Amino acid sequence: MNKDQVKGVAEKAKGKVNEVVGRATGDTKQEVKGDVQQAVGEVQKKYGDAKEAIKNQAK
């Protein structure tokens, strides 16, 4: 796993926490922030996946 994959997974986890807390407390802003964080994390993870695939093909 490269650093982009790790950062992406971590961002998704933070986003999930924010989403759940926002939903539980009725804080729509925090819930949306969590959704956005999860999307950003997914994009960063996919970027890391692509980098890893290219690295593996170069071998």
C-alpha cells in the first residue's frame, strides 16, 4: 500500500465517523461534511491504486 492509499482509507474512515455523528445528533452540516470526506477519501485511494498498478506493471 502506498501513502495515497493509506491517506484515502483514513479520510474515508474520518468521513464515516462525521457522517454517523452528524446523523445521530441531527447536525446536517456535519453529516454532509462526512459524505464529502468519504468521497475525497475514495478518490485519493483510487489514485493510489492507479499508482500502485502502474508501478507493478513497470516491473
